[in-house]
Amino acid sequence: MTWLHKLSYGIGDLGPAITANLLVFIFLPFLTDVAGLSPALAGQVLMIGKIWDAINDPIIGFLSDRTQSRWGRRHSWMIWGAIPFGLFFFLCWVVPPFGEWGTFWYYVVVSILFNLGYTMVNLPYVALTAELTPDYNERTTLNGFRFTFSIGGSIFSLMLGLVLSLLIKDPQLQHLVLAALATILSVIPIYLSVWGTRQPVKRLEQQRQATHTEVSLPLVDQVKIAFSNTPFLFVMGIYLSSWLAIQVTATVLKYYVVSWMGLPDSLFFLAALGVQGTALVMLSVWSQVSYRLGKKAVYYLGGGFWLITELGLFLLQPGQVGLMFLLSIIAGFGVSVGYLIPWSMLPDVIDLDELKTGQRREGIFYSFMLVLQKMGLALGLALVGQILEWSGYQSAIAGSTPSIQPDSALLAIRLCITLLPLACVVLGAILAYFYPITRTVHQEIVLKLEQNRK
């Protein structure tokens, strides 16, 4: 692949990264401290949206595997899904003139529609990894480009939020302007990615059509095949553990910085930038290290940095601002591994499936990986909201300033940002240890595939 092809693939994750990052870092605090929902209801908004997101993943993955269009089976979904994706993201940040329950149902409906648009764009996009190149190391490079734009988009969205928090004091207007700018910047790169990757995707599609006889299997049978693939189960577990640790930490971070550390919103954005900025730099570093040591060894190294971060956050006291920023930098070393390694493992699993079955089913594998990840996130984020509710967290009335929190709520915030992510990191390391596809094993798979195709 040329450098331009890799760049075009990577830019396709810019829009999903910007939107997902803002939703992860500030949507739950937005619902409680700007829209005025209780933590329990706010957590349920996130849970329902994620559960629907998980449900539509295998459906769209199944359909995208069978889509026939002059734009290709993945690109056509990206083209038609980009506008709804942007529109419903913007509506997530509108505060409706309803009571609490009317506001709750408004955000439930909008979240469901946004997650549908997100899946229409993002799932076919990530499935392109296995269709762009069959090379083991080049796939890691591709994911390096992808997550460079992913984390770069995340950093840009946080910088934009930081600037707007300093310029606009009205919380509702601040979030609305941020949403409008993020929407525009999220939709355009999707079309650029389609344009830049069309040639290599079309070429490989033609090659596979010449060497494969497609057999249409019912969705239930494809699910059975996917879940009978043991390495796939390990990759799902590794990704779920990594992503849950990242997302829960990110969701609670604003509560931690503002309520526990007693700092303004602008310093929350700076702490988040420390994490994402370090992760961006480390992506290329970890990618090179994986060439020498392998993907599993890199995952262990990243997990070690995660452990340091979580223990440090629990022990951190108000006033230790410099140490807080140091921990945010250390966290970036682990976050980048959570992004890079599981997604680099999945195309190898798809190659193994092709060797066993003779079929390419990127859509179904990517979709079910995302299904369990989103179901786990739905339960995890709902649990965070419920724990805050039980602890006595005080939501703000819509449009007013955030409330001062009781000691019980402060303790809950500290536990949520440390214990749950810590358990996830340990579980992910255990699963990575037993993951069976090494570099040598994958080389054997590729050789057998080449023989079968000939």
C-alpha cells in the first residue's frame, strides 16, 4: 500500500473519534450538570444507547458483508451513513424544554438514532482493515495510521473544548457550539477516506472474487462459526477489558478533576489532553516495538503503565496538581496499547477463519467484537451512574452551576476511576497470555491461504 492509501484509511476514523471522545469524556457530566438529569437516569441514557448500538452491529455487519454496489460493500454504507451520523450527534447536545422524564426520553431517542448512524459509518470502516492488505505487519501499520487520526481527533476535540470553556461561560451554549463545530469536522473526513481507499479495496475485491465462490450462510450459522473460533474469543475479551478500562476512566475523569481535585473545567481538558497526547506519540513507538517483541509483549508493557496510573489516582490528594498531570501522561502509555493491539490481532483471526471455512467474513467478526464491547460498556457506564446515585451525588439544576458533593460521592468517584479499570487491565493481561496466534503461527496461516488460493 502507498503512503496516501494508508493516510486515507487513517483519516476515516477522525469523525468517529471526535464524536466518541466527546461523548465519553463529557456526555455523562453534561447530562447531570447541564441538562439536569439524575446520575441514575443519565447512566441509563448511556446504557440504552450502547445496548441498541450493540444490537445493530451484527445486523449491519451481516448486511455489509452482502452489500453489492458499485461503491463496494463497505464504502456504500459510509457514504449514506455520514449525514445522519453528524446530525444526530449534534442533537445529543441540545437541552430540550421538558421536565426530567421528558428530557430523559429525548436523550434516549436521540442516542439510539445517533448510535445507528455511528454504526453505519464506523463498522464498515473498521472492517476495511482486513480488506486493504493481507500482510501481518502492514495491518499493524494501518491501525497505527488509524489510531493516529483517532487519538489526534480526540486531542483536537479536547483542545476545542478547552478553548470554548475559556471563551463561553454559559454551559449550554458552550456545549452547543462545541457540538456544531465537531459535527462539521466529523462528517467531511469520512468522504475523504472513501475517496482515498477506493482503489486498493476495489483491487483486492476483484482478486478475491476471482478466487472465491461465495456461499450465503444464515446469520445464525455465521454467529456459530464466529464463536467457535477460539482466538476470536480471546481477542474479544482483550478488547472488552482494555476498552472498558479506558472508557470508564475517561467518563469519571471530569468528576474526579472538578469534584475531588477541586479544579476548573479547563484543567480537566488539560488532563485529558495529557492522556491523549501521550497516547498519540506512543502509537508509533508501540507499533515499532511490536515488530521486535510481538503484540502480546507490548500489551503487557502497556498494562504495567495502566497499573501505575490507577494506583496513583486513588492515592492522589487535592492540591497535587503536578502529580495529576504526570499520571495523565503515564496513562497515555497504556491507553495507546489498548487502542492498537486488539485491533491488530483481529485481522489475524479473520485469516484463520478463512483458512478453516474458505470465506471472508470481516463484517460479522468486527460486528460481534463491537457487540460485546458495547454491551460491557453499557453495563459498566450504567453502573457508574448508579454508584454515583447511591453515593448521594448532587446533580445540578439545568442551567445552574454544579453542586458541592458530599464525602460519600467523592469516595465513589475515586473508586470508580481506579478499582474497575484496574480489574479490567488485569483480566486483559491474563487473556493476552493465552492468546494463541503468534507471529510464527500467522505466517503459517498466510502460507496455507496462498496455497489454497493458487
